[in-house]
Amino acid sequence: MSGIGKVEGVSVDKIITILGLKNYTEELDTKQRFITTADVNRPALQLSGYLEHFEQSRTQIIGNVEYAFIQQMSDEEKKARYNEFLKFDIPCVIFARDLEPDEIFLEVAKENQVSVLGTSCSTSAFMAELIHTLGEQLAPCITIHGVLVDVYGEGLLITGESGIGKSEAALELIRRGHRLVTDDVVEIRKVDDHTLIGTSPDITRYFIELRGIGIIDVKALYGVECVKEKQQIDLVIKLEDWQKDAEYDRLGLEEEYIEYLGNKVVCHSLPIRPGRNLAVICETAAVNHRQKKMGYNAAKELYRRVQENINKR
């Protein structure tokens, strides 16, 4: 497992790609311009001339209200206000609702190296989407060795020693209609105190390594329906070599947990022996976990029946 840390920042270029934004200042370098906070700001006060307590590190969003206000200004007022506003180290300014920035705004923005972007979304909806996206991209992140698969909607993280069969289990799950998120390296981000999101590094996305065969491209081989870009981690399956003298949980009355970034995730240790169908076991574990979340625990039901039978006697 790598060190834990908060991401330094996400490039404006990456946000443009993720959210499909229009770039009005394509000549500016968006790859070296970074957003460091998930907070956003609507600069109505700043455009009116009040610049005290201005959070310049935030992404600035201009909606109908701000746009209508600046349309009332003369060209001289616009240039003065724009210069005061854009002289700060702002990561970018985004115009919502297909509102078009005027030429003076673009000119001053280029002089101050501030990217100007646009979206057709309504202002409130876009702000919510942007905050969510930035929250994911800027969340504390670690990388671990494992495989992440979407099994019946449950994010199943398979871990274990190298060569124990994680990739083979994932491949069988893919053949059974489930979706691969990442093989070998899993990037885990803590979005909030209850949610861990797993993704793949760009360089290894949708590839699986099979010893004796080599690298296969799951997306090209099995189709886009068999891959997924990201997935919440709901359950961890830890593969380990079978040990004759070891004790393994056979009832499941008490949940075991593993902790990532301070968040606990249910974890099952699965001993490996020849002849065990890992894919079927993983499917069953995922469905059983979903059933528990819906309020039914088979182990507790069995325990209740046993207790009732004892009481009858």
C-alpha cells in the first residue's frame, strides 16, 4: 500500500475533459493550471467591486444573475471591474447556461492567464456536479495491489498475495457478465466518511495480466459492457492460501472489517484450494452482502431457528 495523502490539485484540463466544458481561451495552458479546492464561488460581489475576503483559489461560476449585472455596465466599467477581479490567481471562470463571455472579459482573462470555460447546464445543477467531481478528484487517495470488479452492482475488491489468482477470478467474473474496474493497481479515494471510490490508473485501465498468457484488453476482447470507469467499494474478498490448521469463519455471525483511509469495509478471508470456484463464491458473497444491507442475515436467521428449537425442547 502506498502512502496516504490528499491530492495536491486537479488540472483544469482534466475538469474540462470530465465535464465536457467549452474552452474560450484555448491558447492558455490548462494542464499546468490546478484547482486545489472543491468549493466554488459565484462572484457577484467581486464584480460589483467588493473584494474583501475573496477566496481566489475557488472555481468561479457566472450564472444569469452575474451575467445580467455585467451587461448593465459600460465598456469602461467592465474593463475596470474585470481587471480587479481577474488579477487574482483564479484557476478558471465558468459561464453556465450557454452564456457567452464578452470580448473585453476574454481579453482581460488572457492577459491574466485565467482560463474561461462554458457549459450549457443550469447554474445550480452544474455547481452540484462540479463540487461532486472536484470532491472525488481531490479526495485523499491511496493505491493498493488488487482487483476491483462490479458484481451485481456491488463493488468487490479482491486482494491477496501476488499470483494467488485474483486476475483469474476477475476474468471469470467478466465472462459471467460482470464488469471490470481495474486489475493489479486500485486507486482508492475517500469521498466522505462512508464512501470509498475505486478507479484505475490511466495507463493500465481495462487491462488484465494473466500469467502464462500476458496482457489482455478486456474492453477490446469482451466489449464496453464488461468494463466500468469507477465503482464504490462495498466488500473486500481477501484470498489466502489454505492452511490445514487455520480456523476460518463458517457462520458469518460477526462481520470482519478492513480499514482504508479511516473507512471500514466488510472483509471476508477466503482460503484457496484446488477445485474451488472463485467466481461463484465471489458472486455469492456480493449477493449475500446486498441481502444483509437490505436487512436479512442468513446466519442470524439460522441462529434464531436453532435457539427456537432448543427452547421447544
